Amino acid sequence: MPQSRDVIQALLVDRQPVRVGLREVNIWPETFRAWVQQGYPTEPVTGAEGAATQRPVDWVAHFGYDMARTGGAIAHEPILGLREMIEETEAWEIARNGAGAAYKRWKNGSGTPEHIDFHMNSRTIWERDYRPHLLSVDPRRVDLATTKQELARRRSQGLWTYYQNMFVWETMRQCLGDVCMYESLVLDPEWIHDFNRVYTDFYKAHYRVLFEEAGVPDGIRLCDDLGYKNGLFCSPRMLARLFMPYFAEIVAFFHSYGLIVELHSCGNVTQALPLIVEAGFDILNPLENKAGCDPLKLAEQYGDKLAFIGGLDARVLESGDRGLIRRRVIELVEGMKLRGARYVFGSDHSLTPLIRLTAYRYAVEVFWEHAQY
């Protein structure tokens, strides 16, 4: 029985798949809290003050995933460690970070935070207050010890490992906010280029440190949400001119270390597929159904150039309908295999508390019945 790392290597690198891979990207903490009440196993853990508590067991091992994230996040805010509390209640807090951005976050819930205010709203402010902080390497921006430990642990389990971070699109959106960012794409494209140039160099420099000090994983997952339910956030032409040269550069940089590069982009990104392929990405995720992405059509059009992860409509899991779950899992897995796609099974988004543990377990059970190529 081949180890998970061998299965994914055969699938993604050798292009001689033995079976479909299995991975889930994100299960919300509140989902685990609900699942524990539904029978998900826990294990004892000793807290900082010596008190024993229970926590959910490792989900990667529990569900038998083939791929595991092992760190690799880089602290991207220009002013490192800055956090200014603006307002706080028992339910939520508003705080400003080292990029000058103020967000409202719920304390006991996952999801996208509410955008409140952004200081970095002109090229002058960017150049004066933030850009200078990004021009040199700061090892404090990478958690070398934890990343090295996690990489070794997951490799000892026979898993295919990857680092994860966002890139220039999501970095810019989090620093400038949506309104300033989208206006500046049109009104000040040179600022956009300068921002992307600085951050591309910044990420490359810090990943060199990470690779040299913590080790090189099997792959990299870049998370940049280029689309929403109706399409891309900007035109393909603007995306090609202002962003894709930097995507191509970072992909080539990772390829020089022998890494497989995955793009995670929620929303309907079908118009961007030619650009994504041209930039050199190896994998596309999550193939969001409710935004209009059809995994089988994408496999027909781009299966010779891209591998795919995800694609099972999370609403199917939320329904709890075992007949519907069985049909959709079989349609997806067998459909991808029929089209010769290199495929890793998973949902098309996060697993929320609306999904019962029994429903998800059943989907994984059906997957295993059809996993062999």
C-alpha cells in the first residue's frame, strides 16, 4: 500500500495516478465544536497552566488525508507586531494592524472580517509610512521552529507536505481595502506595480530564509481570491497587465526549488484560467460550484495543464441527504477520472457547522469506494 506522499507524487508529478487524492482545506473551529457533540473523538492536552482539557484529534490523520499544511505563513504587515484596539465587546472587536487596516472580527465565529477603515489609501502614504518596512529581511516574520517541526512530523506520517501563504492580490486587498484598491487599478496603476514589485521581492526573500532554515516541502499553496460569485473582481486584461507577471515570477521561483504550486482562488475564476495556466500554476483549488465553476468542464478544458483539488459543492454536504451526497460524490470523482484529470477530492469551500459529522463521514466513505483510477 503506497504512502500518501507517493500517491500524490504519482498524481501530480509523475502523471501516473494510482488513485484520487484526498484533502480538505479548512474545517472551521466552530464546526469541530459541533462535531465533538456529535461524536468526533477528542484527546487530552495539558494547558499552559497545567490544567488538562480535551481537544479534537488531528483531523488530517482522522480522515486519512494525503496532504498536510506544515506552516509557511509570512507576517506581511509592514509594521510588525502592531495591534491597536479601537473598540471591543464580548462578541466582537475592532483593531488596527501593522498595515494600517482596521477590521471588525467576531470572537467566536469564522468567516471574512468586516472592513472598517484603511490608512494606506494613497501612494504617498504607502511610500512614506509602509514601503520602507518591507525592503529588508526580518526572520521574525517566519516561524522557523514550528514550521521545521511540523514539516518533520507530517513527513514522518508519510504525507505530502505544503506551505501556505497569500500573495500580492490578497495582500493588497487587506492593506488598501476594496475601494481604494479597485480605484487605484484604474487611476494609479504605477502604484499597483510598485506595491506588487515590493511584495514579490519581500515574499521571495523570506521564503529563501524559510527554505534554508526550516526545509523545503513538496508544494506551495498560494491563496488569492481573484473572483466572487459573478466573475472576476477586475477584467482579465487588467489582471494580465498588473498582476500576472508577478504571479509568473513567484511560480518560477518556487519551481526552481522543485515545488508544485497550487492556486487557491474562491469565486468564479473561469475567465482567468488561460492566465493562470500561462503563469505556470500546477494546481487549481477549490472549484467553487456556487460561484459557477464546473469541475468537469474545467477538467475537459484544462486537464492536460492543471491538476484539480476540491469541487464538491458544500451545500450538498449541508443538506445531509445521503442519496444526494452519494450521487454527487460519484458524479464528481468518476467524472474527473473519466476525463483523465489528476484530481484530489474535497469540498469547494470551508466545512461549516451546517455540515453534520455523519454527512461528511459518509461523503468520505463514498469517495473511498471510487478512489482507484
